[in-house]
Amino acid sequence: MNKAYLKEYNVKLLQKKLDNLMMVYPEIKAILPNDITAKKLLIGNFKFLAKVYCAFTAYLNGKSKDDRSMILKAFVKGGFNYDSHKSDIRHFLMDVANGFDIYNCVYCDLEDVTSFIKADGTTVRRFDTEHVLDKGECPLVTLSLYNFVPSCRTCNGADIKGTKTIGDTEGEIAQLSPSAEGYDFERNVSFEIKIKDPNATDLDSVTHPNDYDVDLYVRKPIYRKSINLFELKPRYNHDKVKTELLKWRDIRRKNPNNIVQQFADIRKITFEEMFEEMFELQLRKQQHYTIEKARRDVMLL
């Protein structure tokens, strides 16, 4: 993937432009990582990008509004201009040959962002090329491969993430991007159904959904920042999503393994075949259904 992405650029020319910017702005060069290069900005890991972003934005925060604007414009004009490359970047991300399997929004898992081919043969992109680290605040990371996350327009919109950072410190930011090494929302967050009314009937929750909440349990507290930023709790408690999760929770509670085995015996098929027929784990995994993690979690599977 890295080699393919580098082929999209004239890396030597970009390095010359970076060297020129560092010569014009020696104060910025002094606060950036010593090993910064054009190649590393293009394909460096997210931890490195977070370091660059935090150093650059901290420097700008000490400048006047006019100086800040002048510097940002100079870096965009000096070679780090997303608009000049965005079409190529989008095509790169849509090409499965480059190693990207894009199906659902990586932030929320609520929306299918799979591209599709129209009747005339052209491909329609359904995902936003989200910059985890805002390109407007730090042009140096505007072309960085590991700063791109395929997201839905809801998550990328101004009402949810927009230009916000995913953490409050460099350390938090470096851990919370889906492109970061060690990022593991799957293992560190679980969806669960909570009963709001202690007198509520524990089964058939679909018939009285207001007695229940979809909640998120975190094993590593830092992931709470992602949950809050992307408004996951209210979004998973919204109408159809909540109803779907309650439905599958009820189905599983009414069909524990001994009941599944009874059905398998009646049908003269294996337990595994019956289990798949009832709960569709492999089907939904292969077809990349949305909200699948939440569905499995609330069924305790």
C-alpha cells in the first residue's frame, strides 16, 4: 500500500518544496520532528503525524490571526494542497488493489459507504475522505495516507466531528485514530442493553423500547472520547437502530444453545448450521452488514 501511494506523487519535488518551506520558516523547522521528510509525511505512521500536527498547531496558536493565516497559506501554496490531489486520492482509496476494503463507516458502523458502479461504468464514491487531523489546521498532514479515514458524511459533518481533534493531547490523538497502530475499538468497547425501568418485562423488549437503553461499556477509558465525539449513544438509541438491536437481543434470549440444539435435531442438521440459520453471523460478516458489532454484542456472541 505504501509503495503504491508514493507512486501517486513526485516525492523528490515535494521534498524540495518542504526544504524550501523549512528554510523560509526556521522556527517551524526547529519544533518539528528532526526526521521529518516528504516521504515520511506521505506514509509515516499516525503517531508520527500526531507529533507533527501538535507541534505545528501549538506554534501557530502563539501567532496573531494575520500571521497564522499567512503561514497556513504559504504551506498550502508551497506544496501541501489537498485540492490539487483530492481526485487522485479518492481514486486511490476506492481501488481495492491498493489494499483498502471500504464497507461501513469506521467511526460509527451505522452507514454503508461502499462505492458502486453505475450503468455507464463510472464508480460512485459513497464515503468522505476524512482527515483525522484537520488539514486546515496543519497542511503538512493534508496528503498523509494514514491521516485518511473513510467515513460517512454524518460523522465527517460539522455537527459531529468536522474539524475537531479526536483527543485533547498528543498522546490521546495518537491512540484514537482508526488508522493508528494499536487502535482496537472492537475489543475495548461493548454494546449492551440496559433496563431503564426496573419493573419492565425482561423479554419482548421490542414492544416497549422506551424501557431500555443501548449503552456502551468501555474497557479502556480513552475510547469514551470517541464515543462522545461521534455521539454513538444517542445514534444507537435512535428509532430503527435501537429496535433492531432489541429484536436480536430478544431472539437470542428466547433461543439459548439448548433450544438451538433442539431445532437442529428436529431439522436433522448440525448445531452450527442451525445456529447460523438463526443468527446469521457468517452471512452478515461476509456481506458487511452495518451495526453488526453492536448486534453481536447485545446477543452476547
